[in-house]
Amino acid sequence: MKHRDFIKKLQDNGWYFLRDGGNHDIYTDGIHKEPVPRHRELKEPLVKKIIKKYGLK
């Protein structure tokens, strides 16, 4: 999945950018924090894991 598509999915579910990490951007929903790597393409297992972990639609 493209990085920008995944970020759009996070934002559509109420997540927002919190801060920069070393090689990751940190996103939060106000309770949970999730690092998202800054690659053009994110690997499908990572994307599926995050979607399942937080029940994103």
C-alpha cells in the first residue's frame, strides 16, 4: 500500500500526526500511538497488522 494512502486511511479514522521519529512518523488517536515508516510503499503484512490491531475501516 502506498504511504499516502495508508496515512489517508488513518486520518479518516480520526488519527493525526503527533511527531517525527528517527525514520518513522508517529500517529495517534489520542490514546494509542503508532509509528509509521516513511517508505513510499508499506509492506502489506504491516498495514494489515495495524488495521486489525485498531479495527480501522
